[in-house]
Amino acid sequence: MSYKNYLNFFVSIVIIFLLIFLLHSSLISKIIWKGEYLFGDFKIPLNWLKCNHLGFDLYKESIKTCPNFDGVSFAYGHIFLIIPFNNLVEIFYVNYVPYLIIITFVFSIVTIINPQTKFEYIVVLLCVFNPSTILLIERMNVDIFIFLISIFITFNRLYFLNWFIIFFATFTKVYPAILSINILIENKNRIFKKNIFIILSMIIAGLLYLFFHLNEYFFLLENLGATKAGYHYLFSLNTLPKIFKYILNFNYILLILFFYLIFFFLTKFFYSKLKNRFFKNTINIYCYKTKLFILGAYVSFVCFLIFSNYFYREVFLILTLPYLLSLFKLHNDNLLKYQLNLIVLKYLFLYLYSYINIHDGIVHIDGIRHFSNKFLLAISIKGFIDFISMSFLGALLILITIGFFNEFKRAKLSN
């Protein structure tokens, strides 16, 4: 191994120890809203598995009589229940899996970014030690598993295993269906028609699975609303419309349409700038950095546009960094420099943002909630940063997607 590889290994170990220390210290409550118990979002699904193992029906009111039921209705797809569970396995899940995930998570981030400069080491540290990532790890939310799945399917060459994992994740949590894009870019030598055949086969298999478990997935859709973020810890295009509605008491639907329109034109602006600067030559779609960017950007972009996400879903933006950093090294362009600096600025600002989220309590007057001016200012600044950053990311993603299909057309013509 080279000196840099040893250094990156050492950095990973230090980060892991610091992270575990932080999770078990009182310092963490200064950064995030600490849960009632550590890894709370991970323990809830384990309770569902245990109740199912004990013979309780998770879709009926009788589930409330399960001794392990903690008041949270089953909010995953039926396929989740195929995960093995017994008393012995439960010990492994509770005591070891979270720490194995933390170790894998840190090593994965250091590996895919592969820092070589001081700035890249700063980026790695901020990727892990920022409030959104710390909240994700402290809760051990399912998003961290989907994040690691995204990296795994990028490098794994057992394609059937990739398809099963995507299928399982999709019918557990819905939004990982976006990862199906990986089928188009996982094998350079596979013809496009075969890719389409695989995707159609998965869609047919999915429809058949839904047919036999339709009631269970209707139940899932009814409970999806419970996981929406409100004003606190929000990552969504809806952030700014929510703030303007609160301040101006304006029509929410019109505000959403207005901000979608601005977002469209801003993305179009970035698209024209990027197109003229970088993409005159062929894009290497099959480079791992490009593939990670495509998966991370599509998940982030689609979720940002459609859902009201808790901000730990921003973890998928980390997947875009290896490509952005390599593109900046190649071109040393100011636009890329501004985007990378904006990402660093956002990670730093999240400390102030999160502190205000924790310490600025919600006040109710006559049944109406009231927020302080500093809270509104903090979430407005984050909303604007997200708005600009995601429009840039969307423009770059559109360019790469167009580049992929142009490359496919050229390959088809050459054959």
C-alpha cells in the first residue's frame, strides 16, 4: 500500500473511534435532537420483526397487544418480513449490526472519495461530522442502509444479486426504485435491449408481487405520511414555499408552483453553463465515480422534488462528491469551485441550523404554532442553499443522462 492508502486507513480508524465516542457522549445532544434511545430508527423495525416472529399480525389492531410494540405502525413493505429473526439473531442485530454499519459507512466514504489533498480530507471529515449525517447514524435510519446498498451495487459484478437487492429495497421503502437506473450502467458490454428486458422483467415481477400483497401495500401507503418532515430538519423543495406560506399566509399550492418554476429556470441556466464548459467530449458513464454520481444525484434530486424528507437523506449527496471533485481537478472551473465551496459552507452552517432547531422551541398561541425569527431565518438560509445546490446538481445530472443516451446511439451506429 502507498503512503496515502495507509493515511486514509488511519483517518478512517480515527473517524470511527471519534464517531462512536460522540454517540455515547452528552456532546451529541448539542448537535442533534437525541433520540430516546440510541439507534432508535433501527430498533423499531426490529420490534416489527419480533412481533411478526411471535405470531402477531402487523396489519391488524391486535399488534398493539404485542409486548414489543412501541406505538409505531408498520411502515415498511411486506417483503421486509422475509428477514430472518429469532432470539439468537436478535442479539446480533441489536449489539453488533449498528457498529458494523458505522465501520462500513466510514470506510466506504473514505474509499470512494479517496482524499489526496487537504481540501478533500476536510470534505471527508465534514461528510461524517455534520449534523445531518450524525443524526442519520444516531438514529441508524434505513437511509444509511440504502446508501451502502447504492455503493455495493456500483461495484458488485454479481448482477442478479444487485437486481434482488434493488427489488427488496424498493418493496421495503419505495424510493429505492430509483436505484433501478443502475441496471442501465452496471455492465458496459450488455446491449441496451437486454437492459430494457431486465427492467421490464423486474416490473412484471414487481406487479405480480403487488398483486398477491395488495392490501399490505395499501396499508403502507396510508402510513407513509407519518414519516414526513415538517419545518424542522427539512430537506425538500417544499422548504421555501412552507416558509413563505407561514410568513405571508399565501396560497401554498401557488407558492409550490412558483418555486418549481424558478427551480426549472435555474436548472436550465446551470445546464447551459455546464454544457458549454465541459461536455464537448464523451462522458465515461462506466467509471465508478460517474455511476455513484448518477445513483446519488437521482435519489437526492427525485426525493428533493417530490418528498418532504428529513435532512439525513442528504447523505446521498456524498455519492456525488467523488465525481464533482474529479471534475474540478480536471477543469479547475469556477462554477465547480463555487458548488464545492457551497457544499462545505452548507455542512458548516448545519451546526448553527441544527443548534437553532434544537433550542428554539415551538410555541403555541390559541392553538396556532409560532416560530421565532431566528428559526425562520435559519431554515430559510438552508432552504436557499439546498435550492441552488440541487438545481446545479439537477443540471449536471441531465447532462450526464443525455450523454449516456448519446453514447448509446453512437455505439449502435458503429455496430
